[in-house]
Amino acid sequence: MLDGGELDVLTGDYLAELTMLILGRDRQRDPELGYARTFLRQLEPCLGTALDRGVRIVTNAGGLNPAGLAAALGTLADRLGLPVRIGYVEGDALDRPGTLTANAYLGAFGIAACLDAGAEMVVTGRVTDASLVVGPGIAHFGWTRADLDALAGATVAGHLLECGAQVSGGNFSFFTELPDGGRRPGFPLAELHRDGSAVLTKHPGTGGAVTRETVTAQLLYEIAGPGYLGPDVLSRLDTVTLTEAGPDRVRVSGARGTPPPPTLKVGVTRLGGFRNSMTFVLCGLDIEAKAALVRAQLTDAIGGDGLEFTLARTDRVDAVDTETASALLHVHLSDGDPKRAGRAFSAAAVELALASYPGCTLTTPPGDASPYGTFAAEEVAQDRVRQVAVLPSGERVDIAPPAVTAPYREEPAAGPDEGPVFEAGPTRRAPLGMLVGARSGDKGGDANLGVWARSAAGHRWLRGWLTVERLRALLPETAALPVRRYELPHLRAVNFVLTGLLGAGAADSARFDPQAKALGELLRARVVDLPTELLDEPPVETAGTGEKAATQAGQTAGTGEKAATQAGQAAEAGGETATRPGEAAAGQAPTGRAAAAELG
């Protein structure tokens, strides 16, 4: 990102729910740790470049110990002979007895305070992912807590950037349509504007693509209803509109914000016990009977408590080799006793090798159990958390909570008139993914599954066809779960929240896909009756990158549009109002290079 073009701010998102568990275990072993050490290794070869180019760096790599990472960064800078002004934000850590970690998701105003005080690098603990982008926006544009629409727009930009290349073609349903086939998607950047709108793009010459569909996919990632909750603003995703603004350029605008809730989300991790897994290969005939024999034998050997069996029917009829003739029986054991979950379990499995079903073999050797954790989302009142910005001078500044909050109430999605209902006509059997894209992910023990249509007609069909009942039929493991369905008409999308699909979180789940990342692709692979009229529509064209360099070269003189990029990660917070010459607000000249100089 530093070598590919101009930036104002480079951001890096290092914290996931599972990461907090890992950092918690690290800090148990060594109280000086608890931060993402990979960040130090990644920064060392490029810190000088960032300082030379005036690019500020904002990261949540501080994890459980932002002060520790700030000190380590100071040591690194001294060793490299590169003086750097470092600020950090703390106050997210909470005292919750019986937990491994408990951290409130802080907002962006602490980051902004550090930047306002001249920090060239800002380190945080657990802030919301979007705060890494919102903070530079606050510092650059001078937004206050009353600028709810601008904060909402910047939050949307931050959400789009938080997973890096996912918004520029990474993990994209239609990756085969990307100019480079998805081989090396470039990291995205956002040209952020005073009103909170942004243009999502990427550096010229990088792979992947930034299109309306790649942006839609990331907007649908790990969300719930139309109201996107944050500590500084509630952003209405159903008001967001996406407009193609040239090759690899998508304008994201229209976000509306309302006061944030009176509480902050608290991510709580606990050690759940110990876990072990063994996998049996079942080849040929009588697969179900072979699996039943293993179940009975293992239950007799170690008892049934905590045992979980999953039979994956990967076998084919009349297969010509062992692998395609075989099913896999995955056996998981969770227990509070590391000995029972360890060698007692794995040895009992291996000892069946000569005393069980014909052809008995395993893919896993005997081994000890591993500790696992659970994740839960709790709440704390905003005014019970003391957010502190530690400025480069060492001064500690308390960040006041929002004075105006509002309890969140789910409301129907706002959107345009959808026009006539899609009239069913002739159909033919085909995979659902011929008509729709999908993106799925984990939110604690829940999963979300966003599905979008590729055309207006496809959307009219999708909203009437993909009901909760039909989703449960297509994904049988959701049949007994509470499922919430939300519509996002501006995105031609519907989103489902599958409550409890992942148990107590990804670290605790024994699913084959413990974070539900592949759930959307499973749905797209289901063969259903699709309208022939829609299947015969011309394919959607995915914008390429060939014209990007020429397009940006023509805009260089007017790029006051610097912005926030991320996740590999980059964020620019820049141009006053215009993204191209001639687009400045009335009475203002395009800012040109001034914005970069002002922020950098």
C-alpha cells in the first residue's frame, strides 16, 4: 500500500473474536505480551517509508496491551533510528471475574485525539473495526458527535475496508469473472469526504476489482439487521447506495446515522475446557453400519459425555479409487479433564484399528487434548467505561461518552419501491449460485448469511422466493434454529441471522466450517428450480483494472479525495469534498494536494 500510490492513513485490523482468546493465552504465559507481535515484524521494513511519505498508521494490534505495543514500537523506532510520535488508546479492558478476557468495543474519538495531538502512529486495544477509519475522519474533518450522518458514512467505509481484499475481489462468489481470476486482489482504499460519503477503489496495477458487487458482498459480511450498531453512531445500512464511478471505483453514499445505543458491546472469552478430534476413514459398502459400530465401540470405551460424531458422506458409488469410495467419520470430544479428552480418547480410537469395521483406518495420530475457549457478547453502559487517549507527549486525556444515546429498536428496512412482483414462468433446475452471490460469517455463536441478486428482476424474484422456510429446507442444519430475515433493497439483498449455529463461538464449534465462512457457498451450490427468464439474462460484467491507471492519472491534479484504507491494510482520510476536479461543493475549490499535505 505504501509503494502503490498516495495515502494519508494506513490502517491495520488485527483483532477477531478468536484472536482475543489467543492473546489472552499469550498474556497468561507472559504479562508483557497480549498484543499482535506480527505487526512489529510487518512494520519494521516499512516504517521508514511511512514516515518519509507522511503516512500515519492506525492499528488495533495493541489487543490486550496497547501500552505494551506502544513501548515495543518505541524500542523498534529507536533501534532503526527513526523517531516517531506514538499515541495509544486504552480503557477497553474490563474486570469480569471468571473470564479470560473482557473488552468493550470502543469508538473512534480516542484515535482522533491522538491524531489531533500530532501522533504519526496510533495503537489501540479493542475498538470497533470501523473506528480505525472513523477516527482519522474525525481528526481531519473536525466532526463532532452531532455529525451523525458523516460518522455513519465513515463507519460504512470502515466496515468495507476492515477485511482488506474481501472488498476488492477476495472471497468473491464470482471470482472467475475478475480480470485476474482472483489470483492476487489488491488491497482497497477509500477516498473519504466531509459528508461521510466515500469512493472505494484500489491502487492502479493491482489485481482483483472494485465493483458494485464486490462492495455489496462486503457490506453484507457479518451484519445483522439494517441498523449497524456502533459506539459513536447507529448506521442505517438500508440507506446506503452504491454507484459505479468508473473502473474500479464505487461511490458509497447516502448513509444515515442516528444516536448510538447507551451500551457498548463487550466481548468476553472464557476457557471452555479441552478438546480432541480423530477421523476414521470408512470405505466401500455399509458406510452407515460402519459408522454405527465406531460410535458404539468408542462410547463403550470412554463413555458418551462430550462425544460428538459427524459423518461426511464424501463417498461415491462404484468409485475406482479408495479416496472417492470413502466417507469420513469425524469424532470430537470436549471435556473439562485434559486426560480424558487427551490420550484416553485418542488411544481408544487408535486401538480400534484391528478390532472394528473392515478397512479401518484413521487420518489422525493419537495426541493430547488442546484447550479451547468460548466467546460471548455482553453489554456495559457507555458511561461505565473510561476511554483514555494517551498522547505522544504522555498526557492522558479522558474521552467523554456520547451525551445523546437512544435504545436500538429494529425497524423495517427503508428502500425504494420494488415495482411489480416477479411473475413466475418456466423454470429449469440449476444451482442457486447461477443467479445470486452470497457472503457469510460468524458473530459469536451466531452466523449471518447475506444473499444478493445480480439484477433488478433477480431481486424481485429473490425477495419473494428465499423465505426463512425455504432457507431452512435448503440448509437442514438451520431447521431448528431461530432465524431472522432482513431486507436491504438498495443492495438487492436479503440477510439472514442464524442464531446459535456456532454454539459458543468459533473456538467452541465442532462444525466442519466453524466460522460459517463457507455457508454462503453451500447455499449457492444447492440445485433448485430457477426462472428460465433470469437464467437467460446477459451475464453481469465485472469491471476490470485495465483503464484504472489512465483514469487516475487524469485525476491526479484534483485528488484532494485522500481516504482511509485498510487491512493490509490502508485508510486514507482526505479530500475535503471533491473526488475529482469540478465536484467540489458550491463555493469551494477542489482541494488538490492540499488535503494530503494537511493530513499528512
